[in-house]
Amino acid sequence: MISRHTSQRVAKGLIWAAAFSTLAVMIWILLQVLIEGLPLLSLNFFLDAPRQMGRTGGIFSTIVGTLALTAVAIVIATPLGVGTAVYLREYTREGRVSRVIRFGTDCLAGVPSIIFGLFGFVFFVILLRMGWSILSGGLTLATMILPTIICTAEEAIMAIPYSYREVSFALGGTRWQTVARVILPNAIPGIFTGVLLGVGRSVGETAAIILTAGSSLLMPTSLFSPTRTMSVHFYILAREGISMEKAYATGAALILLILAINTLANWLLWRYVRKVGG
Amino acid sequence: MSKEKIFEKGFFLVAFSSISILALIAFFIFEEGVPLIWKVGARSFLLGERWFPSQGSFGIFPMIVGSFWVTVGALIVGVPLGVACAVFLCELTPPSVSIVLRPTIQLLAAIPSVIYGFWGLIVLVPLIRNALGGPGLSVLAGSLVLGIMILPTIISISEDSLRALPRTFKEGALSLGATHWQTIWRVLLPASRSGIVASVILGMGRAIGETMAMIMILGNAVQMPGSILDSTRTLTTNIGIEMGYATGDHRQALFATGVVLFFITMGLNTLALFISGRRRT
């Protein structure tokens, strides 16, 4: 019979192997794109308009499209998400109402992005007559990132010591004054982390955006212009085999953007944890 | 009405935004999709094997089977790897190492799905085609990529449930003379079973819902996959591919596919919430 110490050694060895292969695959995925793509990046690539369906030229209009869609999504989703979190934590107790709200949020988080795309298409694009546009795409994205923002904002609010509220109430502060002057200012780093996570998801989304914002390579001129984001551009270049070279370059730019957003979010979180913990 | 009351009512209304959006999504997907299911008949829509929209035959059974196999494959890849990583983070590394590893795993969640699809397309697909034969664009390639994509979900929720266990569980087992591994295998993992099962179900939901990466690597043939080297099409990719040009009944059939997908993912989500017994964070 195998001794229990031998089986421990084998099991731990397997777990180490699993952890390192996960890490290795991740690095492989990133390097595969970065090694081919990074040398192709240049200032011109970022600032030139795409020409011939993206076969030549740069990705400027897709960068503008990505920023515009993300901005619309954040502007709409942040107040709704933070408001929900404030209501759940400061205005109500755990009960039937909060259970319904939480259930809705959890379920919304599990809805596949293609379903958001279908919804955005019938609701924003057709019914509300916004057409394929930055506005339709941004609103659809806002509905997608809402659960993330609610969850992180709620955690940020929960992390504020109860004594802060007691002090505010003891000084005669009303509930709204407490929320506006004590709770929200202290929760801002946490809320910002959630917003950055939402930005990351918006930048990486493809399925819902193709159905609601279209895939036009023209420079958008207003909120009602159709547009194409970097992710969508990358997808179309790679899938339709338009230009592998441009696909690599766009993919590398996309990864750099995601890395930057994630690093910023983690740095903020780390600073915040240190401040609260210390 | 006083300012306080106005703000309270305002927050109350805002708080219902997520559940209202969910209701709107359900309403519009159903409104577009359900009439077609009635017209074709639920039975022949769900169990029909012929999908020829131009001839008016809408059977999504091959796509249901495709989604099923790709998801099962993803779980075979993702669950052992994910749970092992969670154990690694909680039990085998000092906190200083897991502080570095955790953001790395978060990054895995933040990489856009099209990047995974691209990697599958240029790395896995040729590899499978050369080593095992077949078109390469296959259930196997899809399962491997999805298995990696669901890792962050499985790792983070499993890790949370392992960390939520009282210290005394571990101390008790160790003081009875169990080895560290015996403690993990016989005490810690069974005790956090509900969280781990919930993480697997949520990972399953993510796998079933993935679209773009799957369009890139599954090959998209409407057929019952006979082996893991065959090309297939899932419910999501069916919508993603054809939505661009579908009109009339065809478009409604895609919304009807969405209805099926919506039911599956809502069911999985509710099940996960029920099993974990508390809200995931």
C-alpha cells in the first residue's frame, strides 16, 4: 500500500503542476499575440484611419469608437450601480425587497453577452430607433456591466466601519448627509475599482457590440453614428482573414490596454486595502 | 416632500434597475422568439435536426448537442485545473505568493474572449489538425479554450469557499495526525463542497454563453458531432453567425434560440445561487 506521505507528495506535485500550467498557458496566450504584434505597433498605427477594410492604415477610428462606447456605458451604469449599492447597504435591511434586487443582479450577471446583444438590437436599435450607434452599443454595455459595479460598490460601502455612520448620526447628520459626506467619499476607491472592471469588460466585449453598434470603420461624428471597437475590429480582421499582420497589431494594442486597466485597478485596490488595514 | 424622502425614493427606484433590465431582456427576447416556437411547434424546434432557414425548417437539436459537448469538454478541462489552483492558492503557497498570483488570475478573466479565440485558431487548431487529423476546427479545440476561459470563475469562487472555512477544521484534522493532503482531501474540500459546486455551475453558465471565441474555433457546421474532432455549432454561435443577415422568420428563429439559451443560463444561475445558499461576491 502506498504510504500516506507518498500520496501526499504525489498530490501536492499534481497541484503544483496544475497551478504552473495555468500560469504557463496564460503567458503563452499573451506572448503569442504580443511577440508578433508589438513590433508592428507605431504611432502611425494608432493615429491613422483604417483603409481598405483595415488591410492597410491604422486603427484610429476604432480607438475613438472604443472610448466613446465605454464612456457612454460608464456614465449610465455608474450612478445606477452605486445608487443600488447605497440603497442595499444604507437604506434598507436584508429582507424580501433586497433579496429580489440581489437575485436580479446575480441573474443579470449570468446572462450571456449574445443575449444582451439580441435585447439591445430589438430594444435600443429598433424600438427606440437609435439605429446601430454608439448610443445603442453604450446603453447595451451599461446593462452588462451594471452587476459588476453594484457588487464592487456594495463591498466598498460594506468595508466602511460602522462607527463612521454612528458619528455622523450622533452629530445630527441625516441619512442623506451621511451617505453624501461620509459613505460615498470613503467608498470612492472601491467604486473606482468596479468602474475599471466595467471598463475592462466593455473594451473586451464583441458579441453584443456587433449587434448594437454595428461595425462601421468610418470616424463617428455623433452619439448616433455607428462605430467599430478595437475588439470587433480584431475579430473581423482575424476571422475574415483580411490581414493577419493588422490583426496581431490590433490584438497587441488590445492586450496592452487591458493590462493597463487591470494594473491600475489592482494598484488602487492595493493602496486602498493598505490604507484601511494600516 | 422633504429632501430626505426624495433621496430615499430615488435610491429605491434606482435599486430596481437591475431587476427591471432583466425583466425587459426576458420580455423582448420572448416577444420576438416565442411566436416562432409556437408556429414551428416546441417539439420540432427543440428536437428537429434540420436547420435550413431558407426552406423554413428550424430545428436546433444539433446546436443543443453541440453546446452540451463543448460545455462538458470545458468542464473536464477546467474543473480539475481550477479546483487544484484554488487549493494551491489557499493551502500550498504563502500569502506573499498568492498576492502575486491572484491578480494574474484576474487578468485571465479580463482578457477579451476574442483573444482566446484567436489563440485557439492559430495555435490549437493547426496543432489538432496535424497531430490528430480532422479539420482542427473542432469540439476538442473549443473545449480546451473554454476550459481555460472558465478557470477564473472556478478558481475565485472555490477559493472563497475554501477560505471561508473555520480554522478549527484544519487544526482538528492535523492534530488527529492527518497529513496536510489528507486534511485537504478528506476535510477541507468536502466541507467547501457547496461553494465548489456553485463555482462549477457558474463556470458552466459562462461556457454555454460564450460566443465569439467559439465562432472562431468550432468550424460552425450544423451537424451532430460524431467525435471530438468534428466541427460543431452551439446555440450562441448560431445566433452570432446568422444574426447579421437574418430577416423575418429566420431572425425570429434566432431569437427563439436565444429564448432556449436564456432559460438554460437562468436555470444554471438559480441552481448555483440555491446550492451556495448565499450570494456570490
